[in-house]
Amino acid sequence: MVDKLTEPMIADDDMRAEYDFTGGVRGKHYKALRDGYTVKIQQADGTTVVQHYKIENGAVMLDPDVREYFPDSNTVNNALRSLIALIPKKRKAVTYARTVSQQPSLAVAES
């Protein structure tokens, strides 16, 4: 059995040759989506249904590969509580920041 983390990624054959993303910006609409959005649905009878969506404070967006292992908030919370139990009470705070290339960098701050 091959571990999911070591399986090579398979190219998506659905991509058409005429698609051109050379000027695309990753995460361009991320902040706007986090701030909320409105959906307007035109009904067959001519009426419009308007629905407003806003991501709750404290909500966390999981990457697809992480969602495979943590499909709901219970599994995420249980895993994080297990990690919290391993953290010493007095320690240096460690934060991770992602760059555009998604390479993690390590920053250490005194707590």
C-alpha cells in the first residue's frame, strides 16, 4: 500500500490547451471571499432570491490534502487538542508563515 503523502500527483487531463493562466494571481479573491458574498438566484417565475454568506469568525480553511484526513470540525478539534497536550506550558512561540511559493518559513518569538 502506498502512503497518500508519497503518491505522485497525477496531471489533470481536463485542462484544455486554450486555457491561459499566465497572468493569473493566486489568492486574488481570497480576502473578498473571507469578508462574505451575496448570491442572487433568478427563479423561473421572475422573482429573485438573495442569499448572503459570511464565513464565521474563527473559521479555518483547510487545504484539500488536509481535508482528506480531517473531514469535519470534530476530527480537527480532537487532533489539535492532542497537539496542545504535548506543548509545554512555558515555551517560545513558534509561528509559520507561507510565502507565495508555499514554502514554510520559521519565525520564533519570545512569549
